[in-house]
Amino acid sequence: MPHVTYLGFPRIGRRRELKRALESHWRGESSATELLDTARDLRHRHWALAREAGADSVPVNDFSLYDHVLDTAVLLDAIPDRYRALDAADPLAAYFAMARGVQTASVDLPALEMTKWFDTNYHYLVPELSTGQRFAARTDKLIGEFREATAAGHLGRPVVLGPISFLRLAKTTDGSDALALLDAILPAYVDVLTALAAEGAAWVQIDEPCLALDLDDTARDAYRHAYATLAAANGPRILLATYFAALDDNLPLAVSLPVAGLHVDLVRAPEQLEAVAQALPTDRVLSAGVVDGRNIWLSDPGKVMGQLRALSARIADDRLWVATSCSLLHVPIDLTGENDLRSSLRDWLSFARQKIAELRRYADALAGDPDAMNALARQSERVATRAKSSDVVRVDVRARLRQLTPQAAQRRSGYSSRVVSQRERFGLPELPTTTIGSFPQTQELRKARSAYRAGKLDTATYEAVLRDDITRAVRFQESIGIDVLVHGEPERNDMVEYFGEQLDGYAFTANGWVQSYGSRCVKPPVIYGDVARPEPMTVRWSAYAQSLTQRPMKGMLTGPVTMLQWSFVRDDLPREEVCRQIALALRDEVHDLEAAGIGIIQIDEPALREGLPLRRAEWANYLGWAVHAFRIAAGGVSDATQIHTHMCYSEFNDIIESVAAMDADVISIETSRSRMELLDAFTRFRYPNGIGPGVYDIHSPRIPSEDEMADLLTKALAVLRPDQLWVNPDCGLKTRGWPEVESALKAMVSAAERLRARV
Ligand code: GLN
Ligand code: ZN
């Protein structure tokens, strides 16, 4: 019978127990021991849950207190020098310092850079390496967790990020090529494998997602060299795991590597099934990723059984593993308890626990088990009702999209004349200051919101709290001299959820949390039907905020690509079509804001880059429809209305032309952690429109000084025209506290004033 397993499990806990434990520890309210106890409980609970659902073996070391790439850096002792002293004294504190930065009376350490994990909304910490880097195996976490799993009676399969992917995801601080460190890093990996073998691990899962990217000959050679070395280490059998895309032209390479098994993603890339089955040497295990680790729809038994039958015709059952397409990190834990979902919708969904149960049914059915076959027949019926359901298609929405003209995606004039009208209208100083949208969400505000949601606070009282919050934000911004104000987004729990709740075609889960970074989770909405906007979504709050001040108030919307990218999207319609539906709804909102006197409107697209396909050959198509959707949303306004956009965590080099094609009047980006390095793409391209490179790292509790920010602005001014430079933080401030935000923004305004005097 095929073996049932999965590549990794969500860490955060069904009730976000890890989040609470981490944050209480960071606040100094609980000890390291308490935090580690919670972490251990979660690991045990999740292994047990997976076993009960039907997994034969469980991944180990997929758990992380913050991030698995950071864990890998620690596993290899690739700890940048600035954290070394702290690491020697208190490794856990050093770990969190690398993740979040630390600022006390005696230490002031900025965090590592953070960036998106492939095309997901999960963020990893970017390892910092340099020429001459030393590595060593530090296996305490890995071995500790393996022993835990074994002691609990599980067949554990340790997971580590592979050497080539690790190096490729890292950055070097001296501009050298990270792959040049391969010979230095391999002995550490060999030691890891040796240690695992000594513990009795039968298998190790080595994740090499980069094997599904475009590779040049040097990278291919590196793969050959690395895996020849690892195979010679006499470690556990290696399952080489790839996911998120097809192996494609790297298939010959993948099957030539001397490993015991290969995992492929047959959800994202079902077309590779035949080729993989044919190319795989007969002594290898094939781990078939047939159940989607990235989305929450119940799988279609017709499709999956077809795939598994095709595979089992070629591959002996004891060499066929039935698995999720990738780690389940990207889906919520359990559908049980989601009682507020419409019953038909609930019937169409499957979370981590249900997905493992699906795998069990598939494996059992393949082995001829009649109960499993019956269960799959019922599953097929559920999937079929979804395809037939009428409330997923809206004739009006489809018709409006068909009638869309090319002009809809066009501003009336080019930037050079728009900017003149806008300058006249707003009369802003050089280097205008603004913020990205949200202000701190206080305990009081959060309490009011949850009471309101629970029906314990009436609408009038809740809205009075929101008005107070907006007033406070406006008064504060005026008092420190910010030029373009925001209302602070107190009415929003989350930038996608807030809009999704007001749009048709969206549904919400009660506990469908997914980790975004560290303790931060998001609850992606479910887009199950055609999207339409029944009524204005933000106009009331923006107009109220504008009524409080003479200064321009920026309206704040989440863009179509981000609305798509941060939701669980229906899989029965092309993504680009869903994106255009959202764009039309936003276009109406932009129009209503403009009509209500809001002259500056920001349409956030932080997820534009993360949506890039893994393979370059597919980029142009994606960027084409993504940019077009943004332009549909923004295209309907007059020249004097200023459209902003915002993107964080993006590497812009490859997409700068498309970012320019969005033609926003102003873009704000995240640049402070990289010390303006991320601005290079804009300056090389001679990006013409307004640009606000972030000067304040809002993902760290550290408060940047005026000098630090003035220094960053000086760097920016060296490469940008003074008339195009805006001054702003990296991102929204909702996760920060008021006192730090007050000091930081005051310092930011002073830094802008200092530089203004010079230009
Ligand atoms: N306007 C949003 C905010 O300020 C943008 C958040 C984001 O880019 N992730 O919170
Ligand atoms: Zn942002």
C-alpha cells in the first residue's frame, strides 16, 4: 500500500497558541521555558492529529519558533557577526534578535531582512552570508525534535532546507556569489546527516524548492556536486522535495541526483506526471503531491485517482507515496468548528487535517479498500455540487467585464501633465511626508471591535470609538506636521478581510489562520463566487477624516492583485478573471471616493511581486494582467486626483517595467532594512513618477533616529530628483505602539525638514 505523508504542518496552532506564547514572551510576561513548553505541546498535538487523520509518517523540524529559513541558518551556524555575542550568552534571545531586531539600553541590533517565500504570503528571514563564511552543524533543535517524535511513537522524517536553496535564498553582504560557499557549507550538511543517521532516522526530507526555478549550468553543477557529497555521507535516505512549480527542464537533473526519493508537486504542475514517472529510476520512491497544500478546496477524486492510477501502473506501491503538494504551512489547520460557513461552502472545503484524511482515503482506495472507495464517491458528489451551484456566477458581473473598453485602463493624461495639476491642487512642499495608512491598533480598539463583532457593543458606540481614533490620528499627524494625512484604518481588522467582507463572492472562516511571518497570521478570505460591490466600502470613513482637517486626506484601498493573492481563490475560474472582477469593484470605490472630495487615493499592492510565477517564461503573462487590473481600478479618475500605490517586501529589479506601467502618481516601497538597496531598480530604470522609499522599519520595535532617516534620505536624494522624493515609513503602523510611532514619526518629519533645507 502507498505510504501517506505530508511535507510540513502549520506551526501557529489552531487557536494561534504559538502567537500568544511568543508575544507574551517578547513582552517579558512569560519565560523561555513557558514558551518552549507551548511549542512542544503544539508539535505533539499536530503530530497526533496528523496520525489520527491517517498519516503514516510525520515531518519533524517543520516546526519553527519564527521561521524555518532562520532555523536553517542557525542549524548551519550561519549567524552574522553582530549577533554573535548575544548568541553566546543567550541563543534564544539572539534568535529573536535576528528575527525582529532588539533595542535595549545595552544592545541595539537591527533584524535580518525579510522577504516572501516564493509566490506565497509567507515571509522568511534572509540569511546574511559573506566571503569566507564558516559553517558548522548545530543540531540541537533538529535532533531534539526528532527524539520527541520518536519517543511519542511517530515515524519521524526530519526536514531541512537543502544547501542550494539555502544559498540561493540567502544574500551576501559583500556582493559575492553565495553559491561560491557551497564547498564550505556541505561539510555542515554532512554532519547534520551523520547526526540524524546516528539517531536512527530512516529518511530525511531535503527541501529544494529552487530546483523548480530557472537554473543555469553553474547552478545545475552545484546541485550535482552537492547531492553527490550528501549521498556519500551515509546519512538517512534522502527525499528530495520540490514544490510550487514543475521541474520542467530540470527534470533530467532532478532524477539524476543520487537520492532515494523525489517529491513533485502534481497540483501546481499536473502536466509533469507522465514525464516524471517515465524518467524516475526504478529504485526511487516517488512522493506524489496530489492534494493542494496551498488552497482549501476539497480535491476532486476523479482527477486525483486518475493521477494515482497512472502512477501506480508504473511504480510499485511500496515506492509510491501519497502526499500534499507542499507543506501545509499555507492552509489553516482544521475545518471542524467552522460552523458559520454556509453548509454548501463548508462541504467544498478541506483544511490541513482534512487534507491528510483525503490522502488516507486515496491511498486506501488505491489498495482497493471498499470503505475508502465509497467515501471517495461521496466526495465526488460534493465536488460536483460546487460545479453546478448557481450562486457562483453573476450574469451582471460577467457582462460588465465583457464590455470593458481599453480606455478603462487609461488615465486621461500622462504623468508629466497630471503632476502639474496635482501640484497646483495640493501645494505640497518638496519631500512631502506621509504614512502608509494604518496607525497603531490599541488594545482598546481591538477590544471594542471584538465586542462589536460578538454583538456585545452596539454600532453607535463602536463607531464613536472609531471616530475618536480617527480624530486622534488626524490631530497627531497635524501636530507633528505630516503633509498628506491618513485616517489610520481603525475600522479594519485586516486590509483584505475588510474589503472582502463588503464584497459579494467572498466568504470568511472563523479560525482559518495562516502564518504570514513570525507571530503574525492572516485569515485569508475565500473567494468562491463572482465578485461585486453592493455599496461603497470606505467613503464614509475617509470623508469623515477629511472633514476634520484642511490637509489632504489619503483614501486607502487594497488593490486587486493583493485582494486576489491574499485570499483563497476559487479554482474554477482563471485567476486573472477573478482579479478583473475585483478591479471593477475597486474602480467604483475609487470613483465614489473622488466624488466625495478625496483627492489622493492609495491603492495598496504589496502582493504584486509575490504573485510572480516561479518560472520567467510565465512572468510576462502574469504581469500583463496584474498591471492591467491595477489600471482598471485606478484609471477612471481626473488628472488632479493623485493615485498612490504601496508595495513592501519587494525586490524590484525584475519587475520595474511593470511597476512603471502601473503608472501610479506616487509609489511607496520598503527600503529601510536594505538601506535603500531596493531603490536601485528604480534609479537604474529612471523611474519617472513620485516615489517614497521607506525610511522607518516598522517591522521592528526599534525606533530609528532622525540622523539615521536623514542619512537614508540623503542616499535617496543622490539618485532621485528632489521633486519626485516622498518621505514615509516602510509600511503601515498597525502593529506598533503609539509611543514608538510618535517618536519615530516626529523624527521622520524632522529628517524631511532637514533635507528640505538642502534641496
Ligand atoms: N495600508 C496598509 C497599512 O498601512 C498597507 C499594509 C501593507 O502594505 N501590508 O496597514
Ligand atoms: Zn506594506
